[in-house]
Amino acid sequence: MSLITSAIGQGLLWGILALGLFLTFRILNFPDMTVEGTFPFGAAVCVSALVHGVNPIVATALSFGAGLLTGLMTGLLYTKGRIPILLAGILVMTGIYSINLRILGRANVGLMHQKTLFSPEFLKNLPDGFDSVCVGIIFTIVIVILLAVFLNTDIGQAFIATGDNEKMARSLGIHTDNTKILGLMISNGLIGLAGGLISQNNGYADVNMGVGTIVIGLAAIIIGEVVYGELSLTARLVAVVVGSILYRFVLLIVLKLGFSTNDYKLLSAIILSFCLMLPLLQKKFHVNKVLKKGVERP
């Protein structure tokens, strides 16, 4: 039972990262490699603040602010510096690695005996794994509601229009560069926040904890879309979080089958590859069915 609740809790927390990635990958329609730097940056800022006695709520807010900063840097390099988005993300991600080492002072810092968002007495009294479930539910509900409200505002609609058709958006008087920067900031802010929350839940921050996070986030997005199909935009936000939980259950099943935790990254890549190929496989299967029916006709 504890493994199941732990999987749900981890799925909810990682779902925040997936929501951030959803904004760039699905709405703005470009991959943002900054993710793999933003996630450990948010964790490093949060853990460093906690170690220095900062209130957990403030430390968590700082992780969100750290993410906003990395998104701003990527956005400026992309829109003002005219550097391709993929390269801009890699440049920021690479630079952040050194910054994380400066913030933490070493490659790994633990949170032994430090107060975190998971430290309140009522959470400690809950069964194993329920603390992350409670915190995850609160944060995901608030974030999904705020994102749904934001995407239905004029600025949010301009943000969506920029991703759908940039030329049309410009013709309507939308400053697409500004909306891209805003989208990258909000996206990376959520990813930094996820880093801060997950580092508190895990009890440490590591400069290498961002490796493979983009694959995890994409897997959650794709699984949610494959399971639920066509949905409204708000429902898709919920589906992303559900996809993150389902992804954790897939990993749990794989672990139960005897695989090592060292294989997680490889398994994540395989799962994502399969999910991305599903539409092609379904289309091919459908075509084969149609051909087969045609052959069978007299």
C-alpha cells in the first residue's frame, strides 16, 4: 500500500514539472531544454535556503522565482539574441550547472533535521507516502486552476495564438516575442517549483538530478494524451497530471518485475518512444484493417 501511495504522491509532484513542460511543448510548440537545468536549480535554491534557516514556504517560493529567472534568460536568448530555442535552452542549462555548484557548495546537499513543507506534525502522523499525496494534491489543484484561469484571459489567449500560428498572431497585433518570454518564464517557474518540492520530499538536492527530467515530463504528457484522447484545454491540464501518476505506476510495475532502479532512465526513454509511436502504430493498424476488409470483399 505504501508503494502505491508513494507512486501517487511522486506522480502528483512530478506532474507539476509536466504541466510546466506542457506550456512550451504543446502550446508554444517547441522543446525547451532549459528544463534539465531549471529543475536542479529550483532544488538547489530551495535546499540552500532551508539549510540557512529560511522558512519552507519562502524557500519553495524562491524555487519558483529561480525557475522564472532561467525562463527569462532562455526567452531573451531566443527572442532578442535570435539563438535557436534548442541551443538557447542548452546554453542556459549548461551555465546553470556551475551556478548550482556555487549555490550548494558541493555536488549534493542533504536536508537532515531541516524543516520542510513535509515536516508539519499532522503530515508526519499520516501513513507512509500520504504526506507527498497531500502536498501534491494541494499544489496541483491550485496550479491547474491558476493555469486554466490564465489561459482564458486575453494574455493567455495571445499566448495560445502565438503557439498556434505566429504570423497570424502578429497580424492581430500580438507581441509574440513577449508572449514567448512569458510562456518560458511560467513554464520554467513551475519546473523550478517542482524541483523545490521534490528535493524537500526526497530530502536532498543534487546538481545532476535534472538529467532525464525532460523525458519524464514528456512521458507524462504523452501518456495523458494517449489515455484520454481529445479533450478541452483545461481537461488536458488534468490529463497531464494523471499521465504523470500513471507513468509512476508503470515504473512501479517495472520495478516489481525485477528491474534495477538504475534502469529508470532507459525505461523512461523506451516508454516515451513507444507512446510517441502509438498514433503511427494505430494508423498503420487501421489501414491494415481497411485493406484486409477490401481484400475479403467478393
